[in-house]
Amino acid sequence: MSNTPLRPDKRQMRAAFEQSAAHYDAVAILQREVADRLLERLDLLKMTPATILDLGSGTGYCSEKLATHYPRARITALDLADTMVQRSRGRFSRWSRLRRGHQFVCGDAEALPFADQSFDMLFSNLTIQWGSDLETTFSEMKRVLRPGGVVLYTTLGPDTLRELRASWAAVDEGVHVNTFLDMHDVGDAMLRARLAEPVMDMEHLTITYEEAMTLMRDLKTLGAHNVNPGRRHGLTSPKKLKSVLGAYEQFRRSDGLLPASYEVVYGHAWRAEQEDEASPHSPGEFAFSLDRLRGNHE
Ligand SMILES: C[S@@+](CC[C@H](N)C(=O)[O-])C[C@H]1O[C@@H](n2cnc3c(N)ncnc32)[C@H](O)[C@@H]1O
């Protein structure tokens, strides 16, 4: 079992994402890459959802792609930050909103404002790591999912931004970089929520920068760069910042670039047709491949 990460302060996080909406798309390189990889997995699904919830829709990149992939589906884009919701809405023409009944909702993944069994598919890219309690998020997902419906998501694992965390750790003992749950703990939370046939896999992605300062600026622009309860308030002194940037230099590669590592976790699960099909699994009892996604639910 890994150390339990600090959970973000939701009010602070919401404020950070509210502010980031206008500039988010310009710096969301990792988010786009991971979204595209998750979207590719839709082709493996042998089902055509009529109702889809994009949970933590951000500026609506995935909502728009989902609408293209499933042209007859009704998309609901939900985000905690209203400025994000408005951006999502702006991606859809008035005609398509009316024709398909797409919805744009400001709400919380941990208390979804929807009736039970409202959606055939839940899609969530790089959002659930911001919640206070993952089991609550998965329980809510299951509640609003129809029997036979699927949830697909990505989240971040503990190795994410390890270079930046190590660089700060060389300078002081504060919490400067968000911490993330281990994949096994995410899987166990899915099981406790009684989602059926959970499958997970993980990959490491690296984004490179010429300067560590660019990475730090991009993280700030994305929002929620450090919303942990253990963070220090107030401005970082120029001297301290210089020390952090200096410490990051130890990671400079032979090609002259600085890496920023991301541990990306992919997961999917189903709501069982019959509740007793979602048999109680033991902790850690989830598959680690895409075979189930390919083979089942034809
Ligand atoms: C990293 S962004 C990802 C956005 C989008 N899925 C994408 O791929 O670009 C995370 C989003 O999750 C939203 N979010 C965080 N916590 C949330 C919660 N509890 N409920 C709903 N949305 C949440 C944030 O406001 C933010 O827009």
C-alpha cells in the first residue's frame, strides 16, 4: 500500500481551474495526448452509447470528440469550474445543442446532479485525481451509470512530476507538487464502489522542456498546480526559485532537454446488468490489460 497522498483543497482547486479556462488549451499538451489515447480506446468498445457524461470536461475537448465519434449521442459536459463549462458549451453550435440535447453542467463529480442510471457511458480524462475521496467519485459514477454501461477514465500516478518534486525537496520541506494515488489504490476504490470487471493499465509519458521555468509556468496556467493542504502560502522568493531551477538541472538529458515525467493510469469498468454480477472482489483483484475491453460486451 502506498502512502496516502494529501487531498486537494476543493475550494482552492475550483478557483484555480476557474482562472485557467481561458489559457488552458494553449498549454494542455499532456492532457491532449492522454485524451487522444483514451479516445482511441472507444474503438475497442462493442457498444454505441446514447447518453454520455464527460466528467471534468475542462474546456470540452473530449466532449467535442465524443460527439463526433458518437454523432447520435447526447453529451453532458460537467465540470466543477463554471468558466470551463462555458468553454465546453462554446464548442457546440446552437443547432447541435438543440438537436441532440447536449447539456453543460457546473457540478461536482463527488455529488453528481443526475438521477440514478442516467448514462450509458462515463468518460473522464485526468480529473478524478482532484477529488477528495475516490471511492465517493466511483460510487457516484456507478449510481448514474445504466446497468451494462461503461466508465473509462485516466488519472495520474505517484511518479508524476517526480523531477519537480525532487527539485523542491532539495530546497525545502514544503509540499509544492501535487501527490497522486498509486494505481492499486485506484483499482481498490473501483472495487469497493462495486464497479464490475475493472481493468487498468499504466504508462509513463515524458514531456520535455528547455527550461524548468516553462514547466512551472505551464503547470500554473493549467490550474491546480499545487492545491495540497500542506502547501506554503505566499510568494516563492527569487532566491528559492533559483535554487529549485538549479536542482532541476541534475535531470538535464544528453539531448539538452529537461524531462517532466507523467505516470498515466488508464481504467475502465462496467456497471453489471445484475447487481450480484459485480461480485465483491478482494482488494487488488483487477485485471491489467485491455483484453477484457476487447473481448466482452459484444
Ligand atoms: C486537468 S483538467 C482535464 C479537463 C479535460 N477532461 C481535458 O481532458 O482537457 C481537470 C478538470 O477537472 C475539473 N474538476 C476537478 N475536480 C472536479 C470535480 N470534483 N468535479 C467535476 N470537475 C472537477 C477541473 O475543473 C478541470 O476542468
